[in-house]
Amino acid sequence: MDWHFIFSQALTQAIGPTMLIYAIAAIGLNVQFGYTGLLNFGQAAFAAMGAYGLALAVVAFGFPFWWGILIGLVAAVGMALLLGIPTLRLRADYLAIVTIAAAEIVRRLARATVWAEYTGGSDGMRGFSEPFFAMSPYNPDANWQFGFISMESGRLIVDFGIVDLQYSSRDLWIMTVGWILVAIILVLVGLLVHSPWGRVLKGIREDEEAVRSLGKNVFAYKMQALIIGGLIGAIAGFTFALSRANVQPDTFSTDFTFYFYVVLILGGAARLFGPILGAAIFWGLYNLLAQGLSQGIRAEVIPPGLLNSTQVGPLVFFLLGLGMVLLLIFRPQGILGDRRELMLDVR
Amino acid sequence: MRRAVLTLSAVLAGLMLGLGVSSTAQAQDEIGVKGTLKDQEDNLIAGAEISVTDENGTEVGTATSADDGTWSIPLEGPGTYIVALDESTLPDGLLVRNARPQLEVDVSDAMRTVLFPLDTELDPNAQPPDDEEPAEDDDAEDEPTGADDEVEPEDEIAPEIEGAADTTRAVSLLFSGLHFGLMIALAAVGLSMVFGTTGLTNFSHGDLVTFGAVMALLFNVAVGVPVWVAAFGAVAAGALFGWLQDWGLWSRLRNRGTGLVTMMIISIGMALLIRFGTLFFTGAARQRYTQYVGQEPWDFGWLVITPKEVYTGLIALAICTLIGLAMMFTRLGKATRAVADNPSLAASTGIDVGKVIRLVWTIGAALAALAGVFLSINDGVKFDMGQHLLLLVFAAVILGGLGTAFGAFIGAILIGVFVQMSTLVVAPELKYVGALAVLILIMLTRPQGILGRRERIG
């Protein structure tokens, strides 16, 4: 078994492009669920709004790249208004059911053959990411070496001896933009939740009636939180679409949202850095398990009768689901969280 | 796999769009039936035998599909004919997807196109063809979703006959909707009762449906008992599973005072556990029981329905009625309603609340398992069947009124009929979208549902 490869992969992925998608989406969820107590089970739909807004605008309608970004953000705001107006006045679990249903509607509409000439049906769309990668400062043919950091024909290799990190030039550009976005979003969210506005959000989470009795418009605050979280979700959608250079409807399934919840709860809800830590651990652990099991099968450490390579994916997700259940039972506040902040209840 | 889905859907959609066009575009001088046989991956099927019989049962023509999958049978005059595809002449593992190899066709004045939707009964050990781009390491996350790219359960749509009489089609859809509604009702009663007694919105209830279907598959295929015995086994296994879940997990969480939101997210974790556990053991392919797969339908002229649909529907109706009566008149039913109304008050009148909730979990899970068995007698077992059903169950429960058992039943029937009847106007792949849109509309206008009381939504 190639332990060096397994650990290198896990570490590479723990700060890589996919982890950034989970981190950004979970930050959005943190605003909604962590700080305001809104059970949005349709964050995947907000990400889909961003991804499909961009892809449709650029591929189907020929708009410039930045217009696509704008359209994606507007679509996310529209989605938040559409979901929020009927449900934010109702109890928390109604929002949960409506958002989960809305996410499923979005996915089914996206894969429908009725307008497949625009959306590509279940094949999705590609060909919208060139303007983004054209902006990349990284030379895909670069070759240099500086201590333990080297560049081999555009592939960055950071060699720590026992493990190494490897990124293609496209990954590097995604990560540069992604981490800058994460920093900006974190600063903005940090400023927001520590402002009087943010204190009202936490008040709503703790006791909606008390906040209402202080003369605050609870509905408006909840709606603002839903929109901001949704916008951040759309940004995660952009990152997702660009990092894969395609969009596919079935990747925006409800499971996607659930993994955002795993990330958020693992790191600690209502903590600024919770989603980042959660995403790094979640995605690192996923890759560690998946690569480890695949390598084990290939090296015949695990007998083929016990586990074959198509079963690795389900097994890893089974273990992650188990981890989520155990985490919520024994440590619902996650790694960074405060237990008192997660004693939420449906009111 | 993904491409296969697209083409099949494209074929279906083209078929729907073609409804109006083809009959006028045909040459008017020829009368007969024709079609092209292809499987869901667009492979053309040659050498399959198709026969046409008239209303009196006399065979008037046969044909064998050519190398390009086409076949046509000229007919002498207008009338009603039965077009039958001999499934035994299909290549191995292929069968007619809606289990209706016989279609009734009204031929008036032109060539009618008759299509048989074919589906592969996949070898459970076969790996799904991997036509994705060379997998990057971070693409691994697509695995579980990438595998489920089969067509959504559209299997119940009525025979796809171009130009079939609209009323016949509507009646068939109505009955298939009632059947589907009864299946939803079986699952919905449990979800609604668990919510009523504990306040928990259980997101893993859909996967209890899958659990039942898989248990029946286990008994039927692995152990080898007939399907009806396997159904009893599955219901027993479902009941045991529900009992164990409440004993091992939910009752303990309730006693610890875990918040409802936390429990709701735990139920999502349970759903993932069951779903990926199923995927691990059964694989991503749709699997079928050994019996009742291609059943000969009863033909009443105005309605073509398979006996299995009639029997499963009637059993489901009987069970729902029984549950309703039990809720009304037995001590246990009254106790359940009392707990749903006010747990503390119920406890102070001497009702063992924990015991009632345990019973509700057991019965709810057993009914969900039964729904799973019945659904997969029609459509086969698939690891995510319950997940897709769950949203319809939610729609039914909310339409009827969250927490009310009777409301759940009425809501389920309405949703089932709505879903099936909506295929008259929208493409079948969008029928679930309509139901979910209804769910959101109810939220907007009458969030307490048909039978719910306003106070419940707080």
C-alpha cells in the first residue's frame, strides 16, 4: 500500500478546490442555520442557481462572463425571496420541507429534456469557464524550483518529505480565487454577525418572540439572513462550476446539502471558522478513507470478497453518515462550537 | 449511463411531442401499426417478435423486428387491435419497462406508431459504464450520485400509445394515480403519526420504504421464497427495524432532551446510513423480484390494469381503513391520539407515552416497508427509491395536515392522482415537479393543510 500517496492525496484535497466549495457553501449555511436558526435544506439549490445562472447566461445566451456571475447572484436572491416569503412566518420545520422540495424541483427542472437544448438535460453544460481561466496568471508550462517547492510543467509540487501537495495550474487558479473569496466572505460575515444586526439574528435564533417584542421586524431579518446565505451559496456554485468546468444537474442533489450540514456541524455551527475547519476535515477524511480503501483493494490487503472497488464510495458515505449521527449525539457543538448555542428547538 | 438516460428521455419526450404531429404527417393510404425497438441505451433490437390480434382474439399479423429495430404490420381496416411484444424473443435481460408487453391500439386511418419502452434488467455485478471524463481525484464525490442516473420512476405511466383515446388514457392514469396514492398513504401514515406523537420530522422515513423493498428482495431472491411470503417477512423486518430504531436511538435522544432540530438532522444522518448501506449491499442497478415482473394485464376496454396493481391497491386500502378504525375505536388508538394532542396531559392520565411512541414507530416502519414491497413489485428495487418518494410523502402529509393520520390519507390520494393525471398535460419527467410545486402553494395559502388546525403551525 502506498501510504505516501494516500496521505498526500488527503492533505492535497483538504485545502484543495473541492474543499473550498464545501467551505463557502457551509459559510452561507452558517449565516442561515448557525446564526439565525433557519433550517435551509436547499443550499444545493442556491449553489445550482449560481452554477446554472452562470452557465446558462454564458453558454445558452452568449452573455459575457461577468454578466453570468451577476445573473447567478440575482437568481439566488430570487430563489431566497421565493422560498422565504411563504415559509419564514411558519415554524422551522416547514422551511426545511419547502427548501428540500424546492431543491428537488430545481434539480428536476435542470435535467428535464423539455429545454435540453439550452440546459443540456442530465448531461449539463460546459464551455463557460474559458474567460475565467484566461484570467489565470499561472503559466501552464512553467518549470522552476525553489527549495522544497517546485513547478513541473505547470504542476505545483510542495514536497514535505513524508507527504507532498500537488496542484495543476487550473487548480491553483481556482484555489487562489477561492481562498481570497473565503477571506473576503469571512471578514464580511464576521463584521455582520458582530454588528447590532448580527445580535438581532442570534436573538431570533434564541427566542423569536422576545425579539419581536422589542419591536424588531423578525420576518425581514430572517429574509435578509436567507438572502445573504443564499448569495454565499451561489458563490459556492460558481466555484463548483468553474473548478469542474461543467455543470451537471445531479450533482445538486439533496445529499449535497446534507454534506454542507455535516461540514458545518463538524466544524461547529455559529463559529466563524467552523465551516473552514469542518470542510478541511470532512473532505480530507473522505479522501483518506476513499483512497485508503481503494489502495487496500488494489494491494489486496482487503480481500476482494469483502469489498470491491465500486463499493468504496457507498461505504465511505455510509461511514460519514454514521460519523454525522454519532457527532450529533455526542458532540452536537462540533469542534469549535459552544454547546449552549446549539440547543435549538422548533418553535 | 448518463448518456443512456438522456437518450431514453429524449425518446420519451420526442414521443410526447410527436403525438400530434405524426398522425397527420403519415401517408393516408396505408393502415397498420409500426415502431422501432430500442433499449434505453439506444441499441436497436433485432429479431423480436410482435403480433397483432383483433378484438375477437384472432391473430391478424406478425412481424419480426429488422436489423435497424423497425417493424411494421399492415392491417386490413380500422378498428381496435392488441399489439403484443413477445418478451421471450428479446435479448437476455431486457424487458418491457412498464410490464405491459400488450398494448391496445385504436387504428383509424393511418400507420400508428406503437412503442414499447424497454429496460435492461442489469446484472447486479455489472459495473455501470463509466463514460465520465478521466476521473480527477477530487471527482470521487460524484460516485454515489453518478451511479443513480437511471430514469426517474416513470414506470407507472400508462402505455405509451400515440393517439390512444384520451379518455382511456385518463381513466388508466386515474387508477394508476389511486394506486400510487395508496402507496404514498401507507408511507405517510407512519410519518404523520411519528410527527404527531414526537414532533419529529423524520427525514429517514423514505429510506424505511427502501428498507422494506430490500428486505423482500433478500427473502425473495437470496432465500428463494415466493414474493407474498417475502412481503410478510419484509413487513416483520420493517417493524423490528422501527422498534429497534426507537429503542436504540430515538427514545434515548428524547430522554436526554435533545432538541428537535438536532434530531431532525440526526434523521438525515440515519437516511444517509440506510441509503448508502443499501447501495453497498445491492448496488446501484434496479433489481426485480422473481415473480409478477411481466404480468398480463386485465383489459376492460376502458381500462387496462395489471392484477398486481389491483391486489396491492386493495390490500393497501384495507390496511389504511383498518388503521383508521383502530385509531378511532381501540384503546391504543385513542391513547395515540391523546399523546399526539398533548403528551404531558396524556402521561398524567396514566398513558405510557414512551410505549405509545414505540408502537407508533413500529407500525409506521412496518407500513413503510409494506409500501416499499408493493412499489417494487411494480417498479423494481432501487437504493434511492425511498428518497424520491419521501418528498411526495411530505407533500401528502402537509396537504392533509401535518400530524393528522386521516389528513395524511386524503393528502396521499390527492397527491398520487395529481402526479399521475398531470402527465396528461406535462412531460412525465416533470410530474414530480408539479406535486412539489403544489406543496409550496399549500404553504402559501393554507399551511395547516386540509384537516390541520391553525394552532399547529404556531
